[in-house]
Amino acid sequence: MESWKNIDKSYLNKGIDNFRKSMILVVGDIMLDRFIWGNVSRISPEAPVPVVEVEHETAMLGGATNVVNNLVSLGGNVVMCGVVGDDPTGTEIISRLDELNVDTGGIAIELDRPTSVKTRIIAHDQQVVRYDREKKIPLKPKTTKGILDFIHEKKGHLSAIIVSDYGKGVISRQLMDGLKTIASDCDFPVTVDPNVKNFPLYKDVTVITPNHNQAGEIAGLEIINEQDLQKVGKKLLNNKKCKALLITRGKDGMTLFEQENRVTHIKSIARKVYDVTGAGDTVIATLTLGIAGGLDIKSASYLSNLAAGIVVGEVGTSTVKIDSLKELFNSHF
């Protein structure tokens, strides 16, 4: 594994300080994460399932809006693009984003599409079941065009674009082709937290961040050992023609593949992994802020690894505050 001793401390600190100067546009699938918290003391007499005695409920920004939440928590300025339904959940999400001072002008409303909601039932800090309310349908072409027109108007103020793809219909070839044109005009990075089914759409972006299961599925090879990882990483990097591929590997950390056969293994700093919910959102947010803040991709990947180590130690979708990231970073030297 690559050693932290090889990283320039002042260089990374400067990159973190630049987070507040960045304007990041997030485009992707908007959803709300609901959590029902309780305890289990018996099995139902009606079926062999636990009976959860509910104590309280919470709701948090989810999907692409959890990426936004992470960006704001880390000090970034954010513009959000996506779609919600004409329903109370959509109104709630926009209201929450407004409270975070996020520019919500790129959020469209489609009348025949419900706002996506993921509901998780948690008992004794363990997820019992999750149920989803959503429609996985492509956006109307005019909706996608409206989003691209909005991004075109904003492009002069942007530092980077994040594509947060949960496979709910926002990300399409029309959208990615439009983003590629805009990004090439302005020369800013485009990073992608991918969905397996849409992987063919991500060519020529800056960085793609699949987890190891996604990477293996896309490449058609199960990652069992280091040799498999190397084959998968190099294959995907070459096929997508991107600058880098960052494969997240849970307790095994991350592996960064860059052009010219440069491979960097980054050891996880998480002491315990309680919940990986939202960890990918934290990774893409921190990585993108780092790149937008002037760091090279390798250094930005180190920061995203630190941030991920914080959130997986929490139960439920979580974010990282910039002060917590700095404190953890400085403790490694």
C-alpha cells in the first residue's frame, strides 16, 4: 500500500482550504432517505419476521442530494440539477437544499414521476429491510434539454461537474453528450459515481469511481485477488478513455488507476465499518473538491479515502465536515 509519508502535507492542506472557493455542479438522481428507528424483541406470529417497535423516524437528503450534502459540509458551493415529482417529497427536498444555500434552479419537475424515496427500517443499529417508492424511467427529452441549457448558462462559474448516477433515469446519452461538450469548452473536470447499466455512457470524463463489485460486473470478471483487480482496472480505464479510475474496495481501501500504467493502492483508515450507506457519495464529493481545489488526482484520492473512513464508522447516511477531515488528515503526520 502507498504510504502517507509520500504525501506533501502543506500541498494537501492548501487543497482543503480551496474547497470553499469551488463551485461544483451536481447532476443526477434526486431522492430522499427515510429512516425508521426501533427495537426488536419478538418474532411476528403472522410470519417468521421480526416485529420492529418504532421509536422515531428521520429523513435525510439521499442519492445525488447526499453528494450535495457532503459538498456543503466540506465547505463547497453547489448547484443542483435533476428532477423531482410534483409531490410533498419533492417540495421537502428543494426546501432542504434551499436551507443549505444550494442553487436549485436546475431541478426540473415532471408531473408523472414521483420523487424517489428509500425507506430503511433500523433495529439495534442494523438495517432490517429497505423499501423504495420510485419510477425508473428516462427523463423526457425536453427535461434533459432544459437541464443542459441551465448548465450551459452556469458553466462560466463552475469549477467541476459531478455525475451522480443511481440508475433512476436522469443520466442518459443525451445528457452525457451535452455535458462532454460543455466541459470541453470550459476545461473543467467531470467526475462520475457510476451505475453499472449506464457505464458505456461515461467515455472521456476525468475520473470514474466504481466500487469493486461494480467494476467486476462491468468488466465481466469477479475480483477475487490482486491480479483480477489489476486486469479489471486497466481494462475499464482503457475502454473509457478517462484520466483515472478509482475503485473503492471497502475495508481494503481504494485503488487508483491512471494513464501510463500508474497504479496506487490506498489503505483504508477506517477502524470499524458499521454502515457503507452514502460512502460513495462522500468519496465523489471529496475527490472532486480536491481536484477542483488544485490537487492532482492521486492526492485528491487520498483525501476521499480519509473522508470515507469517517462515514463508514457511522450508522445511516452521513457527511464529513471540513474541520473533521482536516483533523483526521493532520493526525496522519
